[in-house]
Amino acid sequence: MLVYRIVALFLFFYISFRGNLMLTTLYAINLQATSFEIGLIVALANFGPMLFAVIAGIISDRFEIRHPLALGSIGLGLSYYFLT
């Protein structure tokens, strides 16, 4: 049962992350950003996960999987709270 809760929590944060990227892009269009600027927003939003995927993999291999997952979910939730 705990696995279902962890998966549901991960899906909630992943959907909110992707939705936030879409809203940021639409807001940039509303501010009349150029195509280059919009592309830069999307590229930088995908650069962070690409950069830290290897590090996160190493950490999740060393520790039990639910600790890094819970810590990342809490960190993502706090970042959304403080950035909005």
C-alpha cells in the first residue's frame, strides 16, 4: 500500500512540474517573448533534470528508494510554495 502512496505522490509532483512549464511558456507568450526566449525557457527547464539524473541515480542506489523520493518531493513542494 505504501508503494501506491509513493507513486501517487510522485505523479502529483511530476504533473505539477510539467503543468508549471506549460504555464510559464504561455505567460512568456503573453509577455510577447521571442521564439528564442521561449525556447530558452523550455531548454533550461529540461536541462536541470538531465544534469542531476545521474547524481539522483547514485543516491537512490546507495539509500533506500523512498528516502530520496520523499526528500525530493518535499523539496519540490517547498520550491513551488516559495516561488509562487
